[in-house]
Amino acid sequence: MKSKSLLGLAIALFFFAACKKNDPVTEPPAKPPVEKPVSDPLELLKDSASFTIDGQKIILTTIATRGISNGKANKKLDSVVKNVEYISEDKNLFMFGRFFKLSSENRNAITVTFLKKYNKNEIERNLNTTLMVPNNKLDLLSTGEREFALDFSRDNAQDGVAIELEGNYNGLQTFGYSSLVYHPALKPELQKGSKFEVISLQKLKSGKYLLEAKFNAAVYYGDGSNIKKFENGYIRLKLNTEFLYF
């Protein structure tokens, strides 16, 4: 009887082991990844711009282009020969510009160009390009108010800001046409009551900078016609001064 009992116990243990072997193994649920807190919430902010025109608010969140412009300063018309304009400029000054173009999915866009004349000893040639850049990278973008440079690309005598629209308002801008002979200089009254102000330029923990500006202005064709006003303008830009086109 004892041997039968031992045999029965062995058979029971065999089937128990077989059942355990066929049972699916259930692993403990994986722990959700621990998200590291953002040390500076400003680092999460993206480039953006917005303004209201004709009662419509336009929001632009895609940075399309960043670039640099080099130009002659205080240009003067010397002569016109066979419709070609011959221009002279101030040899001691240089017009430097840094522009930012933001767009939206419906092809609306705004280009904001910051402009300033520099003495030749305040600029240097970039080693990797033919471009001239200021020794002080952020001087052009410092906080404070700026005038609208109505003669941008024409006389290039005014420091300040130039704005150009595309899309539904293509061709509207805050400055005039470039020709010194075929189009007269725009009158300052066109921008009466307009304002552009860099309200903040702060360095982030990453070493980048965050620029914010607000503005309102008149925009028109290069001859000053078809005037429209835009209000509540705002632009925010993330800047990395380690790059030439920041």
C-alpha cells in the first residue's frame, strides 16, 4: 500500500509540473519612463509671429528662412546711362541686416529685417563666407524701440526695421522700391503712429537667446499706395549665436 501511495504522489507531482510548464509566464507591468523635468520652460518655446490685418488674425509658426544682408550705406545717385543707375556710397559705413522669415501652411509669410549702419572698424569678414558681420553679434537685436527704415534697399541711410508680407498680402511692405531715379523717397508720415519694440532679449540656460518684439505698422506697395494697417504684431525668435545665420 505504501508503494502505491508513493507512486500516486509521483504521478500527481508529474502532472503538476507539466501544468506549470505550460502556463504562460506573466511579466510584471513595465514602469512608465520617468520624464526629466525641463530645467527652463523657455527652452520649449518655438519661433512664431502673429498680427491682425483687415480684421483677420494671421499666425505664423514655421521659420522659413534666416539670413544676412550686406549693403552699401548712404547711397546717392550719380548718373543714369541707358537706364542703368550708377550709385556711390559712404566709404566709411556699411549697412548690415539680419532677417527672419516666418510662414504658415496657407502660404502667408512675414519677413522682419533688422538693419544698422556700422563703421568699417566695427565689422569683419566671416572666414567661411564673403559676408561682413558685426564684431558685436547681439548689438543689432538689443532691447528698445526702432524706427521703420523706409529707404531699405534704396538709400540705405536709415537704421531700424523693415517688414514685408507674402501670401494674401503679397507685395505689401514698410519700405519703398529700390530705384533711386524712378521712384521718389517715401514720406515719413506713412508710418505715423507706428511702433516696433524689442521687448525682451534673454539668455537661456542652453546658451541660446530668446527675442520677443511687438509692433504695429502701415504696409503698402513700394510707391506708398494701397495702404493697410496691421495691429497687435508679435514675433518670438530662438537665437543661437554659435551659428552665422542665427
